[in-house]
Amino acid sequence: MNSETVIAVQIQDGVSPQKKKNILHYLTAKKDIDEHRKLIHSIKVGLALVLVSLLYLLDPLFEQVGDNAMWAIMSVVVVFEFYAGATLGKGMNRGIGTVLGGGLGCFVAILAQNLGKTGQASAIGMSVFIFGVAATYTRLVPSIKKRYDYGAMVFILTFNLVVVSGVRAEKIIKIGLDRLSAICMGFTVCVSTSLLIFPVWASDELHCSTASKFNKLACSIEGFLEEYFQGIEENKDNQSETSFNACKSVLHSKSTDESLANFARWEPWHGKFGFSYPWHKYLQTGDSLRDLAASIISLKGCLQSHQQPSSVPLRQSIKKPCEAVASLLAFTLRELGDSIIHMKRCHPAVLVVAKLQLSRLELSEAVLPHMLRVISDDDGFAIAGFIFLLMEMVKVVEKLAKEVEELADYAGFPTQQLKHADLWQ
């Protein structure tokens, strides 16, 4: 391969014992932090319930609100969520659904009162059917269901309660306004407690979890490659279990990531996350990370397959180029993860992709002569499958490098200083 560009990369050989210790310490500390956050959230919910209960307990407040204080308590129980964005999103959905449903219900009830008893029943029944069908169909639209499903449900409930009760109740508008004011009180207590007392931001959770996936997959690649060249019989049941579980956690993270991204869109400006932050790019990156995790899990099949060559020298013949590619993949993944967690631009994607493509070409050139000699044997097919998976992983990491650079463009990441002057040149 003729090229005038020389790309020198400093690759770290595996993970040092100190770094493994730091990773273990990080995971333990994260578990403790999660437990503390759950306890704090429980205390915040209890505090919010006490505050809205004052509407019943204090006579001056009860005289103003009356039995409608029940709606404030219900709002706290229904709206208060673990993440601040989830509380805001659910509260806004509840408020919008209540206002639209209550207002429209009052309007239909007032119009129906002038149609006589039979006409009133017919008009209300028809309106309940039409708006119930329309709102339910709207809930099934994917883009609306993702963010406004709860609001549509509250609209259906509020509209039906208001328009039907308007047949028997007097002063329907006053009743609706009293209930709306109580709901607003409950929502205000929820939002104030959630945002002002140790808030838990879904945006921070999505940001950190996405960055941590890069390191998990980097460690998994190194772990599986090390075990593959050590032999199947050595520590077969124990050595790859941690790597396999890490890949499974990444592979099954799609629904969690989508929920966190949805909550993050509701959150106000805080820290380094402003309005219109590109959370959709995190979802796109997460999809590519899951593709990579699936490829890494396939390596576990190579380890456990009876078709894999039992000859250690045969494996050793491809060890050097495979380990070089694996080290580059792990190094690149950690660089991309650091770029996200520190919100700094890593090395230009064009350089990263060029080096990955070069390593893929070198891998194919190194193993091709050997593969042509043994392709007629089962061992040759087994080795070919292993090399194919490794090369597919290189393609996915190339894609990830481009996606992280796009995220940096959308989010406006500043350029980070290189740790080594001759690292990429």
C-alpha cells in the first residue's frame, strides 16, 4: 500500500493493574451513589407529600381549597419521578392534558345544556366518542407516544369526567378551575422539590452512561482476545464472564437510553447542557455501540465453539496482527469515551479512521497467505470466522469515530490538548 501520510500511534498494551483497580473502585462507588440517590429521592417524595398535606391540615388553607386538596396529593403521587426531567415532563403533560380536556369538556357541556335533555345526552355521547377516538389514535403515533402519551391519556380522562359530570353538576366551570388550581399546587411542589433538593438529571445519567460504554467494550475486546490466544481450556468459565456481562448490559440498554434522552429534553439549562442539546446523537451513538457489543459477544461463540482450532501454534500464527488490531480498537474506544465524558474533541476522525483502515488492511494481508494454505481444513474456516468478526469490529469503530466527531460539532466541544506531542502526526 503506497501512501505519503505516516500515522504514528502510541498504543497501550492492555489495561494496567492500577487502571483495573480504578475501574473496580469506580463501579463500587457508583453503586453506593445509586443507593444514596434512591434514599434521597424517597425522602424528597415524603417531603412533597407532607407539604401538600398541609392543604388539609391547616384550616386557613383548607378553607381556600376544600376537598379539592385531594387532587394536589394525587398529583404528587402520580407526577413525582426519580429524574428531574421525568418529573417536569410528566407534570407538563398532566397540566396540558388537564387544561385542554377540562376546557373542551366545559365548552361541550355548556353547549349541550341548550339542546334539551335528549339532545344533551346525544351531543355528549357523540363528543365523548369522537374525542376519545381521536385522542386514542393520537397516542398510537410513535413521535407523540414517545413524549406526550401521558398528556393524551390525561386529556381523555379529564374530558370525560368534566363533560359527563356537567350533566348532573352545576357550576361546572368553577369546579374545573378549583381542581385545576389544586393540580397546579401539587405540580409546583413536585417541581420545586425535585429541582431544588439534590436534583437527579437524566441528561447527566445519559452522558455518563454513554461514555462508560466505550470503556466497557474496550475492556471486553482485550479480555476476549487474551482468552482466545490462551486457549479454550484455561479459565473458560470465569475469565470471560465479566466481559460477557459488560457487553450484555450495553446490548440491552436501548430502552433505558431512549427514556433518558426523552427526559433530558424536558430538563432546563444546567451545567454544560443547554437547550436544544443534541441528545439524538447520543441515541445514534448508542445504536452503534450495541452493534459493536453484538460483534464482541460473537467472539464468545468463537471461544466456546468446538470447531475452533485446538492447535496452539495455529492460533499463535495470527496472534501478533490480531492483538495489534485489538489494542488499537481498545485505545480508540477509550479515546472516544474520554472525548464524550470530558466534552472535548478527540483526534480528528479522519486520522482515527485512516489508522483503523490501515490496521484492517494489515490484518487481512498478514493472515491471507496463511488462510489460503489451510482454507480446506475446518481449522481454516474457524480462523477465518474469527478474523471476519475482528474486521467487522474495526468497521463499527470507524463509524463510532465519525459519530463522536459529529456529536462534537453539534454540541460545540472545544479541542482538547494532546497528552503526547507525537501521538497523532
